[in-house]
Amino acid sequence: MKNQAQLVSVLLLILHPLVTVSFLQVSPNRRNYHHASLRTPELVTNNHRRYPLPPLLETKSTKNDYEEETFLTNAHLKTNKNNMPKITTILGLTEFLDFLAEYDERILVVEFYASWCKSCHKFGQKYKQLARKYADKVDENGEIVEEGKIRFAQVEYGANVHLCRSFGIKKLPYVQIYKAPLGKITEFVCGPKYFDDRLVKPLEEYLVMTDDEIQFRMNMEEGQALGDRIVEEVRGLAKKENTTSID
């Protein structure tokens, strides 16, 4: 009887690790098994001892899950690393024309600013945030990894004095918006206070409009501008008529 009891104790000591390992392998809610599968799919750690998984439980799905999780993690890190908006820096008329000449039916936005302008600095911060949302994304080598909905450029006044004067720009920051084949859609002075109303809102509207709809809006704005000029001229003539000439 005593010998039988000793035999049973020895068998329990031998089988206990295998029973524990089997329990860990089939229980998805056990934290030890989950972490062990991420580190070494072939082994399970229990009480500072390492036991090989039985062949039947070392399934292909376990390895695929591990490889898929590793792949998704690396892809996420790569996306974050490359998530830089492309804003083309323009120097001179030639580069400006080259930027416009690239055949692209997307909307083009050009920011005119000066390095010494405080309003331009605040505007530039919002401009970069807008570019992060809509611009092309490039990697550390400048290669485009994701195409955006809008192309962005910037022109520094001090480095492009003649170019800015040719456009008649007298106040900064200044914005021009283009779209092929329509050409220049609009241009305006835009301080950081009016960034959303004057730039963001129209851009979001242009993105969902057809070329015909944008052209119609352009014609309406040109008509409105012409009407405003006529009114100003009439007022100027009225002031002259109401004055007395001393000649």
C-alpha cells in the first residue's frame, strides 16, 4: 500500500507540469500564455521553467497572429515617420511657373509671407496644419508616399521681392488659389484671424465643386468686384461735382 502511494505521488509530480502547460495553451484568457506567445511561440514559461509546446498545439494560426501583429506595428511606425506634409518652397519666377505648369487638376494654394512678419508667423502655423490635412505626404527623402487633395507652396517676400511686386502684393500674408484648367481662382490678403473664413471654408467648398461651378463663382465674384469699382468711381465723380473750382 505504501509503495502504491509513493508511485502515485511520483506520477503526479511528472504529470503536473504537462497538465499546467496544457491548461495554459487552451485558455486564451490566461495572461502568461498570451505574453509567452508574443515572445517565443514555441515555448511557454511556467514557474521559471520552460516547456516545449506539444506539436498539435503549435498551430500555424499562432505564428500568423504573431507575424501580423509585428507587421501592423512596423507599418504604424513607418506611417507616422513619413507623415510630413509637402509644402513647395518657391524661389523666383521660374520656379513659380514650374509649380503651376505641373499638370495636376488638384487645387493649388500659394502663401506669400515675410520672415520678419509676426502675423505671417501665426498664419504659417495654421497653414502647416492645413497642409497636414490636405497636402501630399512625403518621407525623409522627399518621396511622396501618400497623395493629398491639395498642393501647397510658399513664397518668402524678402527672397522674391520682384515676384511679389509683379503681383501687386502690398500686404502680408497674402494667398493665391489656382486650379487647372481654370487658372487663378482668387487671391486675397488673409491675416491669421480670418484664416478659417477666408481660406479654409472656400477650399473645402472648392473640393466638392465641379470646374463649371467654380467658374460660375469666379464670374460672380468678378462681376461683384466690377460693380464695386463702378460705385467707387461714381462716388469720386460726385465729390468732384460738389466742390468749387478756384481756376
